[in-house]
Amino acid sequence: MARAIVYTELGSPDVLQLVEIPDPVAGPGQVVVRVEAAGVNPLDAKRRSGKRPMPPITEPRRVGFDGAGVVDSVGDGVTDFTVGDRVAFGGADGSYATHLVVPAENLHALPDGVTAAEGAALSIPVGTAYQCLRSLQVGEGDTLLIHAGSGAVGQAAIQFAVAWGATVIATGSPERHEQLRELGAIPVAYGDGLADRVRAAAPNGVTVALDCIGTDEAIEVSKELVADHDRIATIVRGPDAESLGIRAFSGGSPIPLTKQEIAWRDEGVRVAIDLIASGDFQVELGAELPLSEAAQAHELIEAHAARGKITLVP
């Protein structure tokens, strides 16, 4: 039988259980993927802990959305993928598993030059970064301030923005500054005096800001430095973004993504896969843990002790 991580009550990482499940069967327009790597995202832990509101649990709830693996079987009407194809996917509820049914439209072909771990690291963070920058119309001549530039979304946003001709200033701890420089950003330390340090790094001003950390400091500095508050967005402070006078993309926002924004997230994954294959995009990979250690992965996420993308391997 297949196996998957589930939980039946909200709580600490200890509520996560590895259980046997019936072998999944692909329906029309679906495929079964034999999962080789599942991406671990902060959203997974927020849902499990109850920090992200969800409907009541009425049956064992699956975990995870992103992953990569090999097509194990295909359902009727699937013509773009065949058994044995390497694929990455997102938006497929329950990726912490050995096998998973995924709509064919959620799959991306994975070339040999891209690892399963890299493929599993793309959908939520990289798709989010790409969509946010498209929504904020970041491009040539912009100066973009990214809060938490060394996180998965921040790193992706730096690389896209630099490629599109923007100057990027990214906050991060001093030990991560060299990495931020390598990605093409001007690093600044967060903390007291942040606004002055950003002004010194951007004497011509900041035109757009993306908050990937959700602190009051990040919001206040962005509003102080960016004249057009419609070009400030958060992916963390969704519930109170409207009252703050800024935009939010997911992150608990009551305003759903538009069809265009959803399409951009999908496009971002395809773009990143091609760039990784050509050596023009980096994904920082972190701990690779067995599926049975999903609780440890969530502990690392919640303690902010994870450097690089955590993946679970069935």
C-alpha cells in the first residue's frame, strides 16, 4: 500500500502520523505520481498548528502541496505525460506521500538537469515570487526592497527582479549577506536604523517593496520609503494588509488570487525549471529527511532553523 503523512487534530508537529493509505488511482485527466521529493513549506506548519484558519477536521487531513517524482500511471484523456516521465507539481493536496493523484494540468516536465529536490522546491515559493513581481510590475529602472531576501521566496524574487533589470536591496542577517550579493542583491541588515541603511544603499529611492517576513518593521519601513503604497505587497500579513494600506498575495489574505495571478504562479515554475536546467537560476536546498520524519521538518520550519529548502523523501 501507499503511505502518507496525516493528522486528525490541530497541534504541535507530534500530531503528524505516517499511515498506510489505499493505492491511489488516476481518474480522467489525472496521473499518479510516485513521489521522490516533497517540498516542506511554512504554510504546511501553519495549517497543522491552526495558525491558518481551516474548516473543521472531519477525516485524516493530508499535508503538503509541492513535490516531484515519476509518473506511475495515467488516467483517461491524459496525452501530455506518459508512465516514466519525470515531473514536478504544485497545488496537489497531500504531497507528503509515496504516491499521489495529481491533475495533469498541475504537472511540469522535469528535465534530467533538474533534480527531484529542486523540482519539489518550486511551486509555492518560486511561483509566489514570480507572481508578486508581475503583479507589482517590477522591471527595468525599479529599485525593489525585499524583506527576508535569504528565504526561499526572497531568493527567487531577487533572481527574477535582477534578470528583469531592477536594482534589488534585500534584508537579511549579516551571515547571509554574501549569498545575497551572489544572487545580485545589495544586502542590508534588519533592525534599528533599517530605513536609513536602505536610503544609503538606494540614494535614488525605492520604488517597490515585497514583504516576505511580516514584521512591523518591514511594513513600516516599506511605507516610509515607497511613495506608491499600491506597489507594496506582503505574503505574510494578508489578514491586516488592507488596514495597513498595502497589497497582499495569499498569506492569509481574504482576497483570492485572480486568474491572471494564478496563471503567473504556474508560469513562474515553468520559467524557473528552464533557468535551472540552463544554469541561470539557483535553488538553495536544505535538509533532506525521510518521510517518516515530517514532524522534525515542521520543528525546523517553526524554529526558523532551516537554511535552504527542506524536502521529504519517501
